[in-house]
Amino acid sequence: MTFTVAIAGRPNVGKSTLFNRLVGRKLAIVDDTPGVTRDWRAAEARLGGLEFTAIDTAGLEEAFGDSLEGRLRRQTERALERADVVLLLIDGRAGVTPLDRHFAGWLREQGRPVVVVANKCEGSAGLSGQLDAFELGLGEPVGISAEHGEGMADLVEALLPYAPPDPVADDDFGEAAPAEDGDPEAVEDGIGPERPLRLAIVGRPNVGKSTLLNRLVGEERVLTGPEPGMTRDAISVDWHWQDRWFRLVDTAGLRRRARVDEKLERLAVAETLRVVRLAHVVLLVVDAAAILDRQDLTIARLVVDEGRGLVIAVNKWDAVEDRTKALAQLSDRLQTSLSQARGVATATVSALTGQGIDAMLAATVATYQVWNRRIPTAQLNRWLEQATAEHSPPLVDGRRIKLRYMTQVKARPPTFALWVSKPVDLPEAYQRYLVAGLRDRFTLPGVPLRLLLRKSRNPYAEG
């Protein structure tokens, strides 16, 4: 059984740096620019024998209403509601500021345990700021350096009182109590024998990716608004639909490379590309008012090149007037510009109203199952014999290329090895014919198929 630790504080005090230190990897984007973090994110952390869930939050600011800062504050408040203890981070080198005092008082009113942590205390640089933090009235402050890993032992000691007791306790006879099977908390957290389907939500800026994720999980989990580039970090949420667990990942909008010039946007795009490479299925969200424009197709080809399953969600469908024309345009664009993933699943949805969500999720699960398909070798070779009989391989130097044997070497995506007498001379057109035949015969729509050519061994060559 674990507990939850939220990291809060004004902007640019090192919350994301500490979060990355606790979880042991660079999950959150870190930069000197204030306000980099906008959505709260959670991950499993481990520190000095303690295991807990760490939550990174946006910088606290005195703002309300529908302004960007006000919406950021509401997001942080939602995250703090989930915490068992809050780490109020201050900048030890800058000392205690009026904003630190204000939010220390606000956190005290919330009734949650608070540990004051003075960051950037490497060496003696932040000692005076650490001592000044006593005035906040929240107990003894802990001095650390999140960047250099200093003071982590003191942080462990400060967190120990909030850690739950060991669930395996000794009874009066000194024997360990048996662990209970089927821990309900493990089920609620999405932990179990079935690994979640990793679904990355990608697309151009302002097509409704974050709105769609919020609609799926039933709460305002990520920040939304009319401002472009709202999402920066990739935010993952474990979620259950019907009988399957999903790990939904909202990502930053992908613009054309020529327009990506700011450092923060470059970092956000790099994080999105990393998420795509780790996904099982990628949900490409497009705007119904501009279906599959050049940038959409570029993203789709990237997904296919990475070997991920692809589903296209046409969002804002409730605002489309001529739906027949829009569907015809979508079909035409897919046939002419995305032939390498022929049969890709599409769904028309409205993230605002929830229209078409179930059909979209069903298409996602179906694509995932195709992406995992394995075909018996005997069936493959019976098909190969029929395919070569209907359309013979070409002649090279007066002799026909021989296709001897085929087997599937891996799934995710389906990858096939074909032993050929002269693999270098087998034309790409004939390889495309074979891939199309595989897709049709074994019903493999919407996922990339890989065909690896292998040279047949001549048993008499050595002699």
C-alpha cells in the first residue's frame, strides 16, 4: 500500500526537477522559463526505501476566473485533493517570498499535511533561505538540491510519518499474517495480470486532443482552452473501458517542422515523438473542418513508419453540415495518400458531446488485436504458393526468382520473413503485391506490415 505526495509551489522553484528525481527518469519537461508545467502528472516514485505516487503540479499563482493562470490554479487544486502530504517547494537562494507566505497560509487552511522543502540548497547557497522558511509556521524545513540529489535522506525522514504501515504485520505469536488475494486497490489502480493498452492521442494543435481525453475519463484531467500549444508535457492516465484497461496519453500538438522554433515547443514535440514510439495504438485526432491536411498525413506516416497501430478520429463532427462530402473526402485522402496502412480504422466523434466515442474505442481495440496477430506458418506458405501461381515473380537473367518459404517472425506490427533466391532483384512492385495479398487474405487492415527478404541458402555452394 502506497501514499501520494504532491509537489506544489510558485513557478520556477524546481518542482518538475524534483519530480523527475523522485521517479528516477525525465518524465516532466524542465526549463528555466516560468510556467513550463501546465497539467499535473503522477508517476510511481521510490526514495530511500519509500514507495509512493509523486504528483507534479503547475506553479501556484494568485489568479482566478477563466484566465490561463486561473485554470492552471484549478488544475493544481484538483491534484492537491488527491495527496496525503504536500511538499511546499521554495527557492532557498531567493528566500521566502510574499507568494510563498500566501500559499503556505492557503495550504494550512486546506487541512492537509505540509512539508516545507527549500530547493537549490547545494553547498551553503540556500542555507539562509532554508532558515527563513521557519517563519511559514509549517514545521522544520528540509533543505535539498533536486538537481544534484542532495538532501534526499532528510526528505525521506520528513516523509516517513506519512507512509502507511507495512501491510504484513507480525501477530502475537510472531508469525507473518497472510497477504490477501485480489487486492481491490490494485484493481482500481489498473494493476493486474493484463497490461494496459497504451493509446497515444496525437494531432495538430487545437484539434481537441485534451478535450477528448477529458471526455473519456469523465473529468477535467488536462487543461483545455482556445490558446494554441496548451499541452506541453505528455500526460498519461490509466482508465478502464468495458473489460479493458487503457493508458491514455495526451500529447502536445505537432506542427510542421519549419514552424517549430521555440525551445519549449521543440522539447514538447520530442516528448510527443517518444510517446508515439512507445504506444501500442496511436489515435490521430483531426479537425472535421480540415480533414487530413498535409500535416495530418505527415503524422500518420510517422506513426506507420514507427510500426504502431493507427486509428483516425475525425473530431468536431457535430459541427459538420455536409457529412457525405466530408466522408468522401476522408476516404479519398486515405486511398491516395496513406496506402501503406490500407484499411485504417476511422471514427467520427465529438469530444464536446461524446458522440461516437464508443465506436472509436471499439475500433482502437480491434486495431490493437490486428497489430498483435500471429499467422501460422503453414497457412502463410499455402497462401504464398497460391499468390505466386496467380502472379509469378519476374525473370532475372532469363531465370525466374524463386520464393521458397515464408514465416512470421514477430507481431506488433506483423512482420514476415520471406526466403528468396535473389532478394536484391525482387522488384518493390512485387513486394507491394505480396503485402497487399497478405493484408487481404488474413484480414490485417489499418496496421503496418513488414516484409523482410532473406536469401535462400544453396546447400551446394560450399562444395
